[in-house]
Amino acid sequence: MHTTHEQLAAAGSVAGAVVIIVCGLLLTAALVGAVRFGIGARRKESPPPRRGDHPTPPPSGPVREEQNMREPNEVPRATGDDDRLTPHQLGNAPSRPGENQTRPRWEPGSSGSFGSGGGGAK
């Protein structure tokens, strides 16, 4: 009886090894097929642009960033207590250049940002 169990166990391990080998071969074949498909798709694409195809900066030199401080326009007020302003009455809320064009700077002794705690101005 022990011999039968040993033969079944040996047959099962051989079958398991065969299944693992077959699955490995199938996976390898699928990966090789995927690589070949990718190579074929890449060949059908247009080539990358050449050096002369890229845009060049204007003759006056590179364009620089412009910074300025803006002030919002006031929101129009409703005429009566029961009136509400609708979006078309508000418009697109434009802004205008501010009178003071200096950037606001951090002052020593202030908290630095909203809600950060700190000692504050003394």
C-alpha cells in the first residue's frame, strides 16, 4: 500500500513540473509576441522631429516673464434689499494694475502665514 502512495506522489510531482514548464513556455511566448508587436507598432509611427524642426526663440531674445501687482474691481451692489445680483450682472470681474507695485515681504515678528501661530507683532 505504501508503494501505491509513493507512485501517485511521484506521478503528481512530475505532472506538476510539466504544468509549470508549459505555463512558463506560454508566458515566454506571450512576452516575445508582445515585444514583436511593439516593435511593429513603433515602425509604423512617424519619426521623432529633427533638430531643425524645433521652434527657435525670436530674434529679440527669449521672452521674459512680467510680474505686476493687481487690484480687483469692486463688486456691484444690489439696488434693493430683496434684489439679488445674477452672474450676468456681475460680469467677468476684471482687475486693474495696483498703485503700489512692490511685492509684499515678510516682516520679522509677524506670524508668516495664516494659522501658523507664532508670536505675532509685539
